[in-house]
Amino acid sequence: MRWLLPIAFVAGALQATAQPVRQVLGSGWRFRELGSGPWWPAQVPGTVQQDLLRHGRIPDPLRNACSDSVQWVELRDWEYVLRFDANTVWTTHPDALLVFKGIDTFADVRLNGVRIGGSDNMFRTWRWPVHGLLREHGNELQVVLRSPVREGAYKRAEYGVQLPHDSDPTGVAPYVRKAAYQFGWDFAPRLVTLGIWKEVALELPAAAPAGSMRTAALDQRPDSIGTAFRFVRDGRPFFVKGCNMVPPSMYPGTDSLWVARVRDMQRAGMNMVRVWAGGVYPPDAFFAACDTAGILVWLDLMFAYIPPADSAFLDNVRAEVADQAARLARWPGLVLWCGNNELDVAWGNWGWQDRYRLHGADSARVRQGMTKLFHSTLPNALPPGDRERYVPTSPVSNWGNAHGLRHGDLHYWGVWHGDSSFASFARNVGRFVSEYGFQSYPDSATLATQLDPAHLRLGDPVLAARQRSYKTDRPIQEAIAREFAVRPVTLGDFILFSQLAQAEAYRQAIWAHITGGPHCMGTLFWQLNDVWAGPSWSTVDHTGTWKAAMYEVARSYRPLVMDLRTDGDTVAVAAWNEGVDPGPARLVVQWHRTDGTLARSDTLAVDLARGHQRLFAQRVEVSPTEQARLVVRAALTTTGGAVLAERVRPMRRMGETEWRPAHVTLTPDPQAAGDLLVTTDKPVAVVRLHAPGAEFSDNYFPLTPGPGRRVRVVGAPPAGPAVEVWP
């Protein structure tokens, strides 16, 4: 694995690789509503909404509660026009092509008054011959963009059946080959864009990029447990630690945004990312960054709705998949293609037949279309060498039954959707857990990027409208009370404890998964990132700021992980080791009083082994009153005292602990530029470091008196980061 170079360099180096002769048509575009109004300068690549916002014609859809006020844009038709000159390479070459790498979504394209083609798929590259149509001076290129909502309604009428559309009140999303999340999702507002969202250029035909050897393979063979779902490299299975990724923006994300999220994965120790089916196919820069960082890619094909699998639709998506497969053939880290997200389990378990009145012939038509699309059309559109790396759907098994824990991959949503406690993660370990999660709110500074100060208070309706899940904030509130015995009364405290609850959920889930091998061979939490400033399952907010859960993920994905449990008067310590050489080590267990004094300290010699190892379990003879004044620290160290792993937690829940005011000190390390030593005179439940744009190697951690914790800081201002503690 190599560390990523600066983002701009990665993207630039990729663009500097060999390309066919081409002329980019990127400047000088104008746009307007079709047939009316003045012309305005436009930016291509881009969207109608971004151009309207740039000229003050609409409010920012992502600010306050403005998303509803701009939805008229998706119902209108728009036109873009470019005047350009072309040299003799293009006017004389018989194979000259006009190439649109992405049109969103329905469009007619005319060159010098002649219709040369149309688009009906956001995910395809469109190439049209222009020999005999180009002139050296004064060419006019016109793109008429038609309303995706109206076009979707026409296609629905042609199909004759209303397909399931849980997240789209207009019901047209299943019929439109467009990013599904833009119609609204449980982590995103509705923003149905139109536009020329990728590059336009004159090109000559180029040979398809050569394919590459994939670096890992999926093993789905039956075994003594049920059906495996594990990845194998060089003949050896390995445990997958990763995440699910959604698009990095409500608008088309730049290469730098995609690459920045790869750096987040790399910093957290991940080795795989699943790109979710409700977004867009990532750019080449994303795959290049993943290969550089040693992160494997599971790529969903973009099917988050059951589509109308008629012949025209099948032809369209067959070309889409062929386009994407040809573009991505050179990236060895792309190890899995997946046909769709959750459509099989949804059809079988979510009651769609009754909700959408799909019975008899209609039900059979939908089911047969799904089978044809996901089991025949899509895999056969892939190159022969990639068909064995294709699975029709994720998950293979549904949660909530014993069968699902033994066969294939699992999306476990008993926590959040099923109202189960975090402890249920340990009872629901599948063969490969490819989705699970819990929500939190982003920092108030992040909320302030899209909300006015008047809305930054608990109970504000504009803030509440940011919650897109049907569950509302209730699971967060219940988890805070259950896990911490705390009832926040300010927005700041609610945000903090929502993030701590999410971190605890992911800690318990990942521990259950990594210690559940070889039964379980992978964990991919939902979700890495965000598209706007609001509550969601993300661990990195839309500004790129890590939430508390991302720091916990990074701790839990280390080669050596500790688990510390305080259950009543019992303390238990265990470890999971997959990367530290076995051998002699020390376990230090300390009981600190909240007044800063040390009540007890035990040091044990241990033989560190591979895998799961129970290290310590002891009952402590103290009264409940004394328990409320004790905080436990457990640390694995080398025989020389260097800390390999540590955990800190109070004997009682945080709100039941009698904390005392503490003084936390940040001391720069004179021998290691950027390193800070964080120390305290009394135990604290949470230390939070913050500075705009800074990266921290660790954050949101508890701390006890003693050696402190060393934190590497990158990008902090000269004065250093600020520190906050709770309580």
C-alpha cells in the first residue's frame, strides 16, 4: 500500500496519461429555459440548477428549507448552446466523433441545425459521427434537455405498471436511468438535476483500454455452515474491513471530492469500499486512488429501484454496462460487480406487491423482468473475464432469521430499522455483513454551512426537516439514554452524544464481526460520507470532517484491537490480533477515581496470540456508590512499555458517573513535529480536538491521568487545535 499523493496531483497525473487526439468543448456555453427568457453563461460540465444558482435565479437548494422551492426546475425543459471553431483535423477526418461523456438525462443534440442524436441515460457515453457536418468557423452545438419527471411519466405510461418507488413521491424514478438518490432518499433531499454533467469533446476513435488481472476473487462455495461469502487473494482468504460509499455531493462530484474520500478510507485502515447502487459510477480518479491506497472496490451497478425490463430498457442498460466495463477494465482493484441494492430482499419481504397492487400477471411480469435483467442481461454485458466476479444482488440473505446468518452477504438493520439495541450486533453475525449502521448529527459548524443561526437549536422545524429517515430522531434519543444515561438539553450536547452513540454502535458491530471469523469474513458499515449537512449514517460529514464514529472505526480496524467491558462489578478485557507478532506482552488494568487518584493497578504478563484472546476477567468488590467514581483503563504494552492498544470506560454509564472538573493539557512534542501529547489530571469521558481543516490521528477519546495519549495533527493553525471535554 502506498499513501495517496496530494489530491490535485493524483487527478492531474491521471489526466496526463495517453489520450487520443481531442478538442474539449468546455468554455463559451450559454443556457436558458427552452424557447424563453435571456441567455445566461453556463458551466459545462455542470447542471441547470448550478447554473441557475450561479446567476441568482434560484436560492441554494441545500440551504435551510429551500430544496422544495426549486423543484419547478425538474419540470421544465432547458437548452444549452455553444458556438465553436474546429480545425481541419476535425473537419476533414472521416472518423471524427462528437463525444458526450455524460448527459443528465433526456436530451436531443443538434450540430449546425442537424439532429445527430439523443440521450436517455445519465450513465452512458454518447458518441456521434460528425464528418460532413463540421466547419472550421461558426459551428453551433445545441443540447435540449427535457424534464426527467415528465419523460419518466411517459415511460411509466408506456410500461403500464406502477413499479415500487418508496423514496420518490412522483413515482417516476424506476423508469429513468438516473442517480436514484436525487429523487430523495433517507439521507438526501430531493434535487433532480438536469445538465451536461460530464466533459464534451471532439475525438478520434480510440482503442479500448486493455484489461487487467483482478487482485482478489469472491468465494461463494457451500461449506459446513451454509454458503460462504469471502474474498480470496493468492489462494488465501482475508478479512474485509471497509465501508459503503454514496456520491460525495448532491451535484456531480469533482475528482478531488472522490479522491478525498479514498484518503479517509486509507487513514482509517480500510481495504474495501462498496459503491452503492443509488448513486453514480465513480470517475477514473477514484479507481486510481483506490489502487494506490490498496483499497479494493465492490461496484454496484446503478439499480436501486426495480426497473421496467422491456426490450428497449434492456438494450439501453446493456450499452450502459458495456460502456462502464470498457472504461474500468484497466483497474485491478475492481473485484466485484453487483447487479442491484436490496431489490431481491425487498421484493420478497417488504410488502411491495400489496402496497403497489402488483398481483397476478403484473407480479409475474415484474419478477420475470428482474430475473432476466439481473441474471442474464447485466452479467452478459460484462467482459467474459468479469462475469465470474458478478453477483445479481446484495444482500443475498435477509436479516431477522437464522438462515440469513449462514448464507451469503447480509444487510443487518435490526439496529435502527428494527429498534434493536447495539447488543444485537453480537447475536446477528452473518457470513459477510455488507450493510449496518446508526445515525448521528454532524458538528454544529457543519450544520451552519447550510442552516442560518436561528435554526441551530433543538426542536427547530427547519433543522428537524433535515432528518430524512422515517424513524425520525427517536432511535438516537433512545440510544443516548440507554447507552449513556444522558438526556441532552442543548443542540451541542445532542450532537456530541449522537456521535458517541454512533461510535459505540460501530465499535460493537465491528468487534462482533472481526471476532466472528471464519464464520464472518467481512464488515462494511453504512455509510462513509454525506451529500449535505444533516443527520445520517455517515462517519464523515459533507465538509470532510470526521465524526466520532470514524475515529472509532479507525481504532477498530487496526491490526490489534482491544475490548473492555464493565458489567456491574465485573471487568473483562479481550483482544483481537491479526497484525502484531505473537509473543510476550503486558496487560495493565487500572482503576482511576474521578478525583484523579489511583484506586488500583494490576499488571499481568500475557502471551499475545493471533486471533481472539480473552485476557482478563475479574470481579471488583466495590459498592455501587464507589463504582460511580471509578474509571477503568486497560492497555496492552510491549515488555518495554510501549502501548500497543488501549481502552478506557467508566464502571457505570457516563451519566451515572460522578465526574469531577478536569484540566486537560496539550503539549507539543519537540522531537516529532505535529505530535501532541494530551494529558489530564482527572478522568474525562470525552476529549475532542478541533481546528478548521486539520486532520487528527485520534479524537473523541476518554482519558485518564498517567501517560496520556499521543495525537498526530496535520494542518492545524500555528496556535494549535482547540480542546473541549465532557463533562
